[in-house]
Amino acid sequence: GADGRVYVGSENEFGFLEIGKSGKVKFKSLTNLIDSSETNFGDIWKTVPLRNSIIFMSSSKLFIYDGNKIDIIEGAGKIQNSFLVDNMFFVLDIEKGLYRLIANELRLIENTKMFSDNELYVLLHHKHNLLYGVTNKSGIYLINYFADKNLVNYYKVNSEIDDFLVENQLYAGSKLSKGKFS
């Protein structure tokens, strides 16, 4: 995180690592900051720094730690994936589509169910309000995201690597320098 800590999660647990007085690394739990009725959330499978907060993500909830308290955001259904793009945090619900976290609320982005159906696994900034999305079932899309209206238009990018991407089940991607992607 921005504070230099390493944040981690596991089954029904999350927190950070710190070096104790003896020089050994120890785990400092943050689950004591949430009500005990909220501690059966399953695996934390992603931690994401967002501005001055850390998001701990399970398949059904987001736990947002601001350094003092934890806000719990219920997923609309089952969370399949998440993406941090230009300080915007997106969550893909397995049935309903893409959501954006705005003021600690998940807001469904109009016209995005197709990304659930086709298993969106990569979402990267291209330029201006354009994003690249890569799905496991149908390849690459150019996505025009209108943040002020919270909706998208998307266009299939016909590419010679579409078959390769679908056959090999892409699970991650990143933007490199000079406009290249991996």
C-alpha cells in the first residue's frame, strides 16, 4: 500500500505483514475491525491499493480499509474479477456485468452483461475514455466508457490472435511502455 505495508488475505482473514521487535515478520489482522457476523466471507483472493485505501476482495464482498476503519460493500452477486484502471475500480459480476466502485458503492455499468457471458479477464486503459477488454470466449474489444453516464459502448476488434486468446484462456494482461500490451 501507499504506507509501505504488504497487505494480504486468506480464508476468512485479512491484514498486513509487519516486522516485530525481534526482526521477525508477523501478521497483523484487520478483521477485528469488522463485526463478527461478517467474518465468514471465504477466501480473499485479491488485494488492491486504491488511492489511500486497500480493497480486500472475496467472491461476494469488498472490504475497504482506509487506515482506520473498514467499509463492507456487498457484491450484487458473485464477483468473478476486478480491474484497477486509472484509479477507477471495476468489478465483474458473473451474471450481471461490470460494476464501478463509486463513493463506496458498486454501480452497474449499462450495456456490460456481455462481458460476464464472455468472461472478461483483462481491462486496460488505451487512451482518453477508451479501454481495451479481453475476454476468454471472444477475444479483444475496444470499450468506450462514459464515466459521467456510467455506460459503455463496445466494438469487437477482429484480430489475428483471437483464436489464440480463446484457445489459451488468457487470465492477465498489462500495459507496457510505448503503447504496447502484454
